[in-house]
Amino acid sequence: MTNKFFRKFRKYTIAIYIIVALVITEISLRLVLGLGNPVLSQADPNTGYRFQANQKVFRFGKRIEYNQYSQRSEPITQEKPKGVLRIMALGDSILNGGNPTDQQQIITEIFKSKLITAGHPAQVLNASAGSWGIGNHLGYLRKFGTFNSDAIIVEIGTNDLAQPTSTSAVVGNDPNFPNHRPLFAVQEAWIRYIWPRLLQTLQIGSAPSDFPVTPSSAEPNRQFQENMQNLKTTVQLVRNQKIPIFVLFVPQVSNLVPSNTPPKYKLEFIEQLKSLQVPLIDAEIEWSSLPKKIVETFFRDDIHPNEVGNQALADLLFQQLCVAGQLSACHENIPQ
């Protein structure tokens, strides 16, 4: 009788230990890593997908915020406040920064800080999402407009030149595009991080990433031409509102290291910008003269700049638009 009692007691004790361990793990994952509370996406017929409005999330010690217009920016009014320099940037995961980048370290926030330091009350709006292509940028402008901005900046990376316009198919299906919160943080840790790493170890899958995989086209030449038409339409839409537009080109590491290798379609892309008379701020050209070891410190992987790279891109924007005077709204008020 005594042995039977102790066996039963031990069984319940083990079960209690397991439950307590799971509860402690769940709470730790939520409080320390922010798991169980991912940034949420939503399908959109214009943009393919975008981030759900009004989100404030802490992930892996990083602050992530989206305003009422799905911009990775503070809340804004539709009309520009009087005396404020407002610039809107459109882009993909390079501009967005993703989970690995704190809100204050994304390109647009660093650029805004430089403008404010130079004496401009400023807003720099960040309309972006991972794997957005040139067609997605156009869709955002068609849906939300230009917010009475003083300038529009379109960030385009190497992959964007021949990338298809992303669709809503990934929303709720790709771990990088959840549309609702998981029931448990442990659940998210397993599905989004642990299980993919296990598959990678077994050489069955690729490593998990906080950046979505960029879609590719089976007909890149046709896709490039379609993208250039979308870019042309974007330029026309912005100029119809008498707003200057600029393009920021961000290369991959492989375009610069170990040797300077311009991406395919880059020359045709530049010719298109020239024909449209759109100023190009070309980080590839600017960085090509730097030591390769320096360039490598700008990136967290082959595609995405880290905080150091974001600082370099914000410096480049400020230098070209404000110091060199390409944007008159900025240049006219720079303190002498």
C-alpha cells in the first residue's frame, strides 16, 4: 500500500514539475524574448500585404512600432503639420529593418534624427514590408496617397530589379507573416525557430530567418520590364502632385565583395531613371571605393544592412538631399 502510494505521488510530482517548467518557460519567452507577440500582417488587394495598424511590439530586446497607416513610424496626421519637413520612404526589408533592428536604428529614424539635429522639425515616414517589390510600392501609394510629403524616396535593392510583385498568399501561411497571435510563446518558438533549425541540422531545410524569402521570377527579363513600367507609373503619380521623387539603390555584399560586380539590369535601370529624370542616390557607387573590410561591417547578411549600414545609408541620404541640395525643401533651411 505504501509503495503504491509513493509511486502515485511521484507520478503526480513529475507532472507538476513538468507543468511548472512549461509555465516558467512560457513566461520567460514572453517577458525576455517577446515571443508569443509577433508583428502581425494582413492581406491587402493593393499592396499584397502590409503590417496591421497600430502595433507596438518588443522582440528580442528590440522595439518595433507601426502607426495607423502600417508605416514603421510614429502615429501621424493625414495632413502635414505646419512647418514640418515630411519625407516618405517606400521599400522592402532593407528599409524596414525587421525584427533584428530596433525602431531607433532603422534608416528612416536615423535620417529623421539627422534632419532634426540640423534644425528641421521633421517626419520621415517608413512605408515598407519584407519582400515588397516595386509593384507593391505603387500599390501603397495608390491606397494611401503621399501624405502631402515634401519628397518621396523609393528604396530599391539588387533583388528588386527583377522581383515579382509580392501577393497576399504568404499571409497566415509563412511564419514571417502571421495574421494572429499564437496561443503560446512556446508554440511560436517551436514552429518559427526550433523546428526549422532542427530541419537545417538534418539538412532537410534552410536556416530560420526574420527576413522573408524574396520571390523570384521564371521570366526575369519580362519581370524587369514590368517593374520599370511600375516605376514609371510611380514617378508619374508622385509628380502629378508636384512632389520630387528620388531613388535610393542599396547593393548586396556580393556586388562589392570580393570585387565590384554591378547586378544584372543595373545599367538598364539607370537608363530608365535618366529618361524619367529621377535622381539616383547610389550606395553601390558610394561604397565601391571603400575598403572591403569596411563594407562587410555594413551588412548582417548578403542582403540586409545592420545598424552600421543603416547609419551609412542615412548619412548618404542626408548628404545628397540636404548638404548637396538635391531637395530644396531641406537645403533651404540648413543652418549655415
